[in-house]
Amino acid sequence: MTSTPMRRTTVAVAAVLLSATAGCAGAPAEPSAPADRPHRAALPAPSSAGGAAAAAAPERGFTLVATGDVLPHASIIRQSQADAGGTGYDFRPMLAGVKPVISRADLAICHMETVYGKDGGPYTGYPSFKSPPEVATALAATGYDSCSTASNHTLDDGADGLGRTLDALDKVGVRHAGSARTAAEAARPTLLKAGGATVAHLAYTYGTNGIPLPRDRPWAVNLIDENKILADARAARTAGADVVVVSLHWGTEWQTAPDEQQLDLGRGLTAAATGGRPDIDLIIGTHAHVPQAYERVNGTWIVYGMGDQIAGDMINYSGAFDPRGNQGTIGRFTFAPPARSGARWEVAKAEFLPQWFNTGTGRVVDLNAAIRAGENLTAVRDRIQQVALSRGAAEDGLVMGG
């Protein structure tokens, strides 16, 4: 990758331990919610009592949205300074254009590709990122509930940068998956409440730009391994997950078509099942910096790549400015409760919403909303639509959301 120099109370989070041993290892405590972000009630601890009232309560469906890479280049950091009036950093205006979509969902997932620097900086863009922790404040204000933090840049500032990032997300009440500060944190799934479902969010990356995992912390970043992903998904089910969502940082940069690894891994993960029930219910991809297709494989939706959500002017491997690097989609999936106990929560509606980052104004643009308002962006939207549907997803019901 190269570049030039509150809502609802229905979404709740909980850390459910995979084992008693992991639970005693002193993982970070649950953060208290900031005053401007109502704290969602935690999931209750597992109980053998299982009250009759809870058993009789009807299950409600939910809507999940997911977005692509948040990648603050130096130009993005400068824009956030300008938006803060020259004092500090404010990323909230950049995301304001998609806040209505994000905040209305029952569950919203982002991809935080970079790590945060120390309070006050220094902050850096490409090639070794250290972003202002104020990014986390903007993600919370926009309505995100959880972010994948496993990427090729997760170790750009070592274990310290990783820890600062998760600390900052905790402080604003945004959960995270894919990297960890302790072995106990790494050993448990990120569980969230959405509608009537408990949703597990898992995340993995293809690598860390050649930076080795800390010798004393081999669990610090989740690396893509099919067997591990499936084992984690099954453990999440055991911990109470009704729906398992997997974020994958994968693919070939600047390639619109999914590569062979994406196709092979996608087939393998979606084919896996336990007791006749698929182990994974949704796969959402990042990393390629360009929009990639949506596809229903073995009955499970895969977004191969959502593209970048926030990034500076992107330069491709040919050394040319490539506008595709600022194009992306929001995936929106409406899950319906199962018809019988223990059955799968099915995606009743699958949608993509085209978005674009305007580097001139430093704003994320909901393209459909902008076009309705009279902006001449139809060609950009249509290109994204063509990519999203390029593997026949329309035949399986994928539509462009409004």
C-alpha cells in the first residue's frame, strides 16, 4: 500500500471466557462508557438456571453493517487537525456522511488498520503508521460497536502501539477483535448483543509486513490459518454465539478480483459445519484498497473486500494516482432468527451501499445520498456496483441499499 505524503441500547458487549484458566489471567477490565455514548448492558454470565421468562422471550432479528479500512495517512492527520480548529485532532467530521447508516444498525463493525501513537504524538502515516487516538473517539461517535484490529500494520509500533490502540478503543466503549494485550484476552471471543442474538466477532490478518510476532507474545495478532479460524469459531459457539462473523485482512492489493487464496479459504471456511450448522455465518474482507465482489458461497455471504473507508490519495504499484483506492462499500446484512431452536440465523436481506472518500474535502461520502442531493457521482457509484455484483451476487439476492 502506498500513498502521498446514541444510539441504541440493544447492542451489548461481553467478554465470555473460554476457560476458567483464561478467566483468571487478569485481562483488561471492561471500560466504562463515555458520557456521550450510553453503555450497553452487558451480556449476562452463563447460568444453568435459564429463567422461564428469558426462554419465552421472542427472538428479534438484527441488522449488521461493516465497512473497510480506516487508514490515516499524513494528509488525513492534517485534515483532522484542520477539523479540530488547529488544536488537537477531530476525525468525526470525516465520518459524518455515513453516520446515519452506521448509527441506525443494530451492530456496526469497522476495520482499524493502523495503531495509535502516544497522546500528543508524534503521529505518522505511510509506511509505518502511528495514528492519533482521537480516531477511536470518532469511531464511537459514528456508532461503531466493534473493530477488527488484525492487519499488516498491527505491529508497526510493536506491542506498545498495539496496547495503546486497544486501550483507546476500550476507553470509548468500542470493542475489538484480532489483536490482544494478554494471553487471556487472546483466548476469548469478542461477543456482542444485537437484537435477540449473541454475535461473535473474530478477526485475522495474512501477515504483519515481515515484523515477527513478539517472542513472548505469540498470541498478540491473529494470523490467518484455516484450522485456527474454525477452532475459534466453534469455541465462540460454545461460549454462546448465535452468529459468528469473521473479519479477514487478505487478498492482493489493487486487484479487483479476489485472488486464489481468498477463493480457496472462503470455500473452506463456509463449507465447515458442526452438527449440520455452519461454523461461520458471515465473512467480511479488507486490505486490497479497492472494492471487491460480494458472493454467497455454500450458503454464506462473503465480502471479499470492502475497499478503503478513510485514506489519503492512493498511489498504486504503477506509481500512478488510483481513484479506486478511495472507493468502497458498506455491507449491510439483516439476520432473521431461526425457525427452530439451534438452527442457523439466516441472512434475510443482503445489501451493499457504495461509498467514497473525497480527498479534496476530507469526507466520507454516502454515494446514494449524494446523488439524490444532486451531486454528479453516478459514474463512481456505478463502477462500485459493477464490482460488487461481478461474481453473480445479484442472483442470490444482493441489492444496492438506499
